[in-house]
Amino acid sequence: MDHAPIVVHRPSATGGRRVTVRGRILGLAYSDHDLIVFLADAGLLDPDLLLDDPAWVEWRGGRAHEWGADQAS
């Protein structure tokens, strides 16, 4: 795998982060819980175990597990 199939994009101006899997938009997550639900709905098993695995999830434009625009770095 050349890059992580799951991308959590930079926080939006209104909060939340867009989540894509292999380029397909799953939605706008506002928490780790939202992200886990999106990934479970997409068919991933044990998605909570994948969040900190860079082979699976790439956190772009902000720190991992930070959801609000005011937390962006």
C-alpha cells in the first residue's frame, strides 16, 4: 500500500473534518466516535484499532484526534 487508504482532512472553518476512504467521501466527523462509526459503516472491522495506525489512517492539516478548527496546527 503506497499511502493510507483512510484520510482525515484538515479541520473545516466550522469544525469537523472530512473523512475519505480511497477518495470516496464518507462524511464530516466531529469526534473519534463519528470517525469510528463512518469506518464501521464502510465495512472495516475494529475501526477503533486503526485510528493511530499510519498504514491505515493519514491525519492531514492538523493533529490526530483534534476536531475543531480552533485546534488546527
